[in-house]
Amino acid sequence: MIGFIGEYESTIDAKGRFLLPSGFKKQLPEQESYVFVINRGFEKCLTLYPIQSWEPLFKEISQLNDFDPKVREFRRYFLNGAVQLELDSAGRVLLPKNLLEHASLEKDIVLVSAVNKIEIWDKNKYQQFFESFSSEAFSNLANEVMNKKKDDKLNG
């Protein structure tokens, strides 16, 4: 399983490309070419999935019940704009224009680990996100999420 750690800054050039930070590249399995799927994140960011992380998720989404309107709605939103791409010979990622616009990415970006994927944020929006979140709110969220995980294990 792929797992990322770290937070790196990068810059988008005039053609909509950025250099994948070497810190993340080192965490990928070695191979001749690096294939990814990029799509809209749940917040105003983009999510970059290594193909090894995307394929099991896509398989799971593909097996959901087509007769359920919520499934169709989820698929439309989640898969809308998803694009497969590869690093170019210089190690850059070319971001599709519609996705750049969705996340309001212009120049300075932050790439953030999100377990088996990477989130791509506008640097200012990312800073605002953390400035608006108090340490007490984070502590409460951690307690709620981690206790829910324990409860799910006990009940499941």
C-alpha cells in the first residue's frame, strides 16, 4: 500500500504545470513511468491519486448500485473532471484547466499528504484553513474521529 507523509510547496508555471516534489516522488514505488488520476477534492482542492491507489477505489465505486439515485449523484460529483495523467520527462504534472479553476490554483500551491493520495491546495487557502481551526477544535475532532474508530471496532 502506498502511504504519503509530508507537506511541500510548489509553483504552477504559465502552462499549468508544477514539479512533483522529490519528497513525494521518493515515497512512490519505483517504476518507469508515474501514472496518476487527478480529480476534485471534497474541499476546494485537487486530489492526486497514484494509479495504485485509484484503481481499488474506482473498482469499489464501479460496483455500487446503479439503481440508487444517491450512488449516481455521488459518482457524477466524484468522477466529474477526473483525468489520468503522467509525469513528463522533467517530473512535472500538467493540471487540466477546469481543475485549476475549480481549486482556484494560480501560482503558489501546497501539496499535502492524505494517506494514500496527495491534496493540492492554493497556498493562501491552505493557510487560511489552518488559521481558522483552533487547537481545541482539532483536539475535539481527533477525539471524535479516533473514538468513533474504536467504537466501530468494538461493534463490528
